[in-house]
Amino acid sequence: MKLDRLLDDYLSHVAVERGYSPHTVAAYRSDLIELIAFAEGRDGTDAAAIDLPLLRDWLWAATERGLARTSIARRAASARGFTAWLSRRGELGADPGARLKAPRAQRTLPRVITGQAVTDALAVLSARAADGAPTEVRDVAIIELLYASALRVSELVGLDLDDVDRRRRIVRVLGKGAKERMVPYGAPAARALDRYLDAARPLILDGAVGGREPASVATRAVFLGARGGRMGVRSVYRLVAAILAEIPGTGPSGPHAFRHTAATHLLDGGADLRAVQEFLGHASLGTTQIYTHVSAERLKQSYRTAHPRA
């Protein structure tokens, strides 16, 4: 069977049977289209063309183009998944991807905001929302919930009203791989969310912001944009980037910074690593363990700063 047909079947497999997210499927598609084009450039149009030398040459060509180690590692992972599936289907004999190695992606420690900086940022947002401006009230609720529940930005904007249990202070989120989990949030986030849902959200939905027309179909989304539709990921990114631009420190300035910060603060406060894993919705404990490194680095920095014989 031709490689392009096999690719379509494989992407359907990972989307439907494996439950991979649209973002992951799109990344697989992009990588494997490049692999197939590389194979076709060597006159290979069927599965037999995918062997270990071709895979190595493909990664080497990407390295020569100056791609980052993270990108090379992702391509290798995409290829390994594809060849393993081809082998299981009988399109290939031995799986060539099983012997494919790629440089380890350099793991950088995530940006972590201090507790005082989070408090100060929320104080500034709350002052802006003091007059009840609907979008300002919404922004306070967004940042409070991002930090309180360590949500991914996709999980935050995907929340519907039925996903919020205001009495028990729990939100139901659909994470990576369509895995559902229940995540708690604290009293400050509850106050901000209640104020938004009771007072600000109805005004936004009614088109009361800036004289804009309301959305043609009422949405069940928790967080609404100025036109009354579900708020998008980019809007949350812009909000968080503006906040983090005022906070000292380096590193990514997107919503994930609050997720990283919440996880690190939980561990600093004595939370169990397994509990944090469940809280974050990580499939692997190894993914959660990066936050133990963050906590250790923070401890070492404090030691070097404060100990007279450091």
C-alpha cells in the first residue's frame, strides 16, 4: 500500500483508537508527511522504503538544517510510532524504528513565579476590576483559576458551566488523551469565579461590553470573549503575557507558567508527588518529577544566598 494511504490510516488510528489530541495528531501528520516526502525523494513510495538507514538519514538532514534537538527528538518519536504500527499491520517485517535513536531533548526548568509576585499580580488585576468592568472581572477569575487549579490553557477555555461545581469548589476538565479529572480550587479563586459568573458573565453574554452585538447562539462556555463567544487560547496567552511582562524573571510567559508555579508551590508546601501528578493530570510520574528539580534548584539558590559558608 502507498505510504500516503498508510499515513491516513495511521492518523485515524491514533485519533480514534488511541484518543490522541488534535494537536498531537497534527504534529504527527506534519512530521510524517516530511518523512514520506523524504522517502519519495529516494523513489520510495511504499512501506518497504522505510528502513533504518532512511530514518537515520532523514533525522540527519533535519539536523543539518539546524533544527533544535527537541524537534529532532519529536520527529524520531513520530517515526517510531508509525513504524511500530506498520510492523503490527504486517506492512513491515522487523520494526526499523525500534533501533532509531535521536539526541535527547534538552530539558529546561520551567519558569516559576514567587508566591509574593503572584499575590502582587492578582492585587493589580483586582484593583482594575474594582469598578465591575466585566472583562476585568473575568481576567481576575482566569488568573485565579489558572494558579489555583494548575489548568492547561486548553482545559481552561474548554470549561463549560456544567463543569464547575461551585458548592464543592471543583472543576471537571478534559485533559490530554481525552482523560477526565476533577480538580479543586481554593477560596480566593471561588470568590473571583463566583463574582464573574454571577455579575460579569451575563453582561458579556448580553453584549454589554463596548456596545458589541452578542453572540448569535448563547454559549455554555465559562469564559467568554468580548463578543459573547467562547474565549480562545490566544486571548488567554495575551492576558498572561501582559501580566508576566511586569514580573521579574526569565522564561516562557504563557499560561503554563502559572501551571508550573502551582505545581512547584504544592511540592514546596509538602504535597505528595503522586498527588501532584493526579492534580496535574500527568500520565507519567516522570513528567511530574521535573518539579522536584525546580524545588531543589530553588532550595540551592536560597542556600547560596543565605548560608554564610555556602
